[in-house]
Amino acid sequence: MAISRKDNKGRVLRKGESQRKDDKRYIYQYTDPNGARRVVYANDLMELREKEKELVRDQLDGIECYSAGKATLNFVFDRYISTKYNLKENTRSNYKYMYDHCVRVTFGKRDIVDIKYSDVKFFYYSLINECGLKTNTVDTVHTVLHPTFEMAVRDGVIRTNPTKGVMAELKKGSGKNKGIRHALSLEQQRAFLDYIKESPIYCHWLPLFTVLFGTGCRIGELIGLRWEDLDYEKKLISINHAAIYMFMENRKSEFHISTPKTAAGTRIIPMMDVVMQAFKDEYEAQKEKGFNTDVIDGMSGFVFCNKEGKLLNPSVINRAIRRIYEAHNAEEILKAKRAGRRPILIPHFSCHHIRHTFCTRFCENETNLKVIQDIMGHANIETTMDIYAEATELKKLEAIQSLELSNNIF
């Protein structure tokens, strides 16, 4: 039988209540709708319980306002996010960061019942034109707002979701298409890696980019890769976690270890010889410059690191990509002009384009979609099929062009 906790006067304390030993103040601890731990202090027990009643009244008042359609968008978002029990912690953190950073202090103060389709559209355009956000970033904000309004529709607080169709119209006007990341051509891929190989400035990046182009790992999976996840004898790479750079409540960011993006993300990737050699080259280089010293959520021994021996930030890798392809393009234009040939220019791309590029190369040489899906860690076969369809369209075009040049049919 559990023993009741009591204060120094013998009074039984309720759940969440406690009394400090040093100054005898009373404490009530609770979890707010956002999942954050909160603490209320009082000098005596009766004062503390009055504060507890106020918390309950505030919560009930908020629910009544919500039911009457008078709640603010901020209240509805907080209510929505508190119901998402199955969200990964890094996903929850990113959602809250995007909302707090872009919505809470401005648009979020409006009553939800007063927000119309045109209001959302004007707000999104203000994020682009006044705040300088990219369309893809606004799409992330939309990913948070759309289900928030949808919950209010299902609760009968509002009749229609004012965010419905806004992003589609926004992208149509800006010529953007959601989710389309075109892969680098084989020529561009080789040009990028060859330039790194020959560059005295960027050659230290070669092992990392070789592994990215040779495995199709998500960037968090690559950053979190440990030496113990590599099996040289069987030539296998175990993908069983990811290092995620999370936005915290104090507006700082830090690394945490998470499970892969989806259940299908936990997988085994066969190791190509060139990838194995890249790992071995990185190991030899770190014998001189030092190994990764980070310990993240109890894990250590990470493969890649910066010059301070810490995990690489994804944004640092993306900035390195940009510096490399810009330097290549500048030199390539001059070389091509001197040689009287067409320059091989590398377009803007990011870490995730490399994953898309690997999948495209794979699709060009493999017809078994389930094998491709398993190695890529796609949760949905449709994702694999979309990339496969794009890859085969390019192959068909190349085949027809080859046939035309051969002059064997006309």
C-alpha cells in the first residue's frame, strides 16, 4: 500500500504537490498542453491550491472559447500539438519551432473563426515578400497550419479549412512543384566528384560525398553513422538510427539520436567497393587529424566529424556543396571556352538531391522496385515508383536519341 506524502504540518499532499525542505515553500508541478513541465510556487498550501484552481479555470475557459469559435489560432495550435502523442520528439520540436518563429507573435493572435482563405494567402505572401522566406519554408509552415485548422473543422468550430488549396496556388504562381527534386545527371555527378578529388581545397570532403552518392543515405543517417555500423567482411552498412539537429525550446539547437525517419528506414545497405575504400580513407585521415569525440545520447564513435572532432551540421555540408559546385562552374566555363566545347555545369543541389541521385542511378540499373524500396528505406512504394518513372523516362529519351544518331532506321 502506497504511503501518502505529507507536509511539515502533517497535511496530505495531492498528486503534483510537494514541499521544499530548505525554505518550506510549496510546489505544484504539471505538464502544459505543449508537453512542457511547469512549476507553480506558493508560501502556504491554501495559496498553492488556489493557484491550482486558477490553472483548471484557465483551461476550462480556453476550451469554452474554443467551442464558441472565439479561441485564437495560437490556442488551437497548442491544442492540436498536444494531441500528437505519436510524433517523434525531433518532429514535434521542429513543428513548434516553425510555428513559434513564423506564426505565434503575428498571425497566431487572430481568432480562428475570423480567418479566411484570403487571409492565409496574404499571410503566406508576407512571409515570402516581407520576411524573405523561401516557398519551401512557407510550405513547412503550411504543414503545421493545415492540420491545425483541420482539427477545428472536425470539432465543428469552423466550417471549412481556410488553408486548403493555398499552397497549390502559391506554387502554381511561382512555378514551383511540391516534392520534385531532380537528380544530377551521371555527367554532373562525375564532374562534382572529380573536381573534389583534384582540388587541394576540397579533397577532404571526398570520402563523405562518395558515401552519400554510393549509399543514398538520408543526411541524418550519414551523420549518425558509427564505425561499429560498418561490416567490411560482409560489405554491409547497418542503418539503425539517425543524428537529428533539433530546435529546442530555448531557441538553441543541438544534436540528438533518433530512430530512422520511418520503420522502413531501419535497413541494411550493401557496401560498394568504392564506398568501403572511402570509409577506410576517412579512417586513415582521422588517425592524423583526430577521431570524432562527440557523445550523443550515449552513442559515440561516429564516422564523420569536423575539424573540432564534432558531428557535422547538415547546413555546413550543404554550404560546402554550394562552394564546390560554384568553384567548379567558374573554372569549367573558362576551360570549356578555351577548348571550344560545351561546359559541364552543375546545378544547385543539396544533400537530399544526392539521395535522389543515388536512387535514380539505382533505378536506371535495377527493375525490382521492392529491392530499390528496401535499400532506400522508403515507407511507401509510391515514392520509389515516382523516382523510377522519372529515371525510365530519361532512359527512353536517351534510347530514342541513340537510335536517331545511329541512322539505322531511316
